[in-house]
Amino acid sequence: MTEEKVKVLIIGSGPAGYTAAIYASRAGLEPVLYQGGEPGGQLTITNDVENYPGYPDGVMGPDMMIDFQKQAERFGADIRFGLATSVDFSSYPHKVIVDEKHEITAESVIIATGASAKWLGIPSEQRLNGKGVSACAVCDGFFFKGQDVMVIGGGDTAAEEASYLSKLCNKVYMLVRRDEMRASKIMQARVKNIENIEILWNTETDEVLGEDQVEAVRVFNNKSEEKRDIPVQGFFVAIGHKPNTDIFKDYLELDESGYIQTVPGTSKTNVEGVFASGDAQDNVYRQAVTAAGTGCMAALDAERFLAAKEMVVSQ
């Protein structure tokens, strides 16, 4: 096991991690960033990003993450391939094991491990991901303006996505696999009262149809077992997200879904010197621009924490 000491360790990339690296580098903290299992995060599987400020003509998700990385490296951030496989926050300074073979002792840790969308797990869903299949209506809904789309799910997320899409799209089909929704009463009432939303009860996805683009969805009623093809151009999976926070559960306060709890208005966790940013702690907005904002917060919080530590030592 090799060993290393750093001032700021950033776990995870994406908008939150790279923004934290930019700010920490400019503050002279010499941050080390490990990109994780999916360098660049969810944006690397997003084709067109048109809602991030500063890109008037839009940008491909992977290209945007390359820009973020280059900017962080320009200021001296040490960006590496590697996955944090375990942590020990029981004492200070903190210890993080990377790839089960490299131990890092860090004076401060910024978590930017993100969250992963839950998928149905059917092959056509993955094959057409980015070609009409999406897990984010706010990100991709604009591309389906005036078209017919389908939303999968029966919780608040699905209801919110369907409501959002109804303002842009011609028709929104909402597939709910039971005879009732899990969404809150107010969200249920909202979608039921929107004219261009049609709820298909006891209905599940059999296959997403299309060669290079979504053309239709084959659905089946789990009561009658009847199948039918519904022509749509967009297929939105809204069955939730799973934050990538399992390795922190023994040390950090998480909510019932696994999102890291932070002190309101800050990136501070319940462990001194550990800060959380991006979708690992945000179960509400989950946007690139908000992730970048919390990455900035985490770097500033880490900088102030380290400065206070140095002041105590010097006294």
C-alpha cells in the first residue's frame, strides 16, 4: 500500500468536482482529484447541453467536461484516474483508499461522487440512450417540443417530469405499473388535471422501438398481459436516482435515500473537514449549474477550514 499526504482531496469529477478543483487550485491548496468510475459524471452520457450558461450554441456533455478539466488543470489541479474504494473519517486527518492500493491522508476532503439515474435495465433503453431516451426532462425536454413522449414512473419525480414536459410536448404518456401512484397527493392531482397527460395504469415497458432514434414504445398491461405499440419520440425514465455515497455511510449523516446531509447554506457535513457537493448531496435540483455552484462552496469552505486550522496551530 503506497501512501501520500495532501491538503485537499476531491473525490469525483463532473461539474461539482472540477469546479471545486478550479477554486482550490486558485487558492493555492494544490488539490488532488480522483475522477471516479465515470470520469466527468453523468454529463459524459449527455449529448446536447443547452441550459448551461456560457455556451450560447449549446455543447456536447463530454466536451463540456473536457473544458472543465482543462480549466482546473490550467491552475495546477492534479487530476487522476482512480476510484475511492474506502474511507476512514474516524480520526483527523482523514484517510481515503484509492483503488484498494493507495492510501491518501487528507487535511480536507471534498465529496463530488454524484448520483446515478436508475434505469429499467432493458437493452433497447441503453442502446437508445441519448437518442430519445433520457433520465432528465429539464435537461432534454426542449428537444421534444411539439412531439409525443412517454414518462416512466409513479413517484413525485415522474409526476414533476410529466408536468414539465406537458408544457413543451404535444402529448405525454405516463406509465404507472400499479393502479395507483406513489407521488404526493398534490402532484397526483396536478398531473391528473393536465389535459395532454394520459396516465396508463398497470402498465410497464416491454421494449423501446427504433433503430437510431426512439420511434415507439411497446408496453404491456400487467393485468391483462395485452401488448401494444405507442408512437413516441421521447422516452423519459423517472424512477429515481441513487447517490454514489455507499462508502461514506459509516461516517456521514445520510438521508433515507442515501444523500449526504449538509449544514444548510454550506457544504459542511457532520465530520469536520469533510465537505459534500453536487448530486451526492442534492436530491432536489440535480443540474450541472447547481452542482458547479456547490463545488465552489465546498472549495471555499475547505479553504476557510484549513486557514482556521493553520491559525490555531500558529498560536
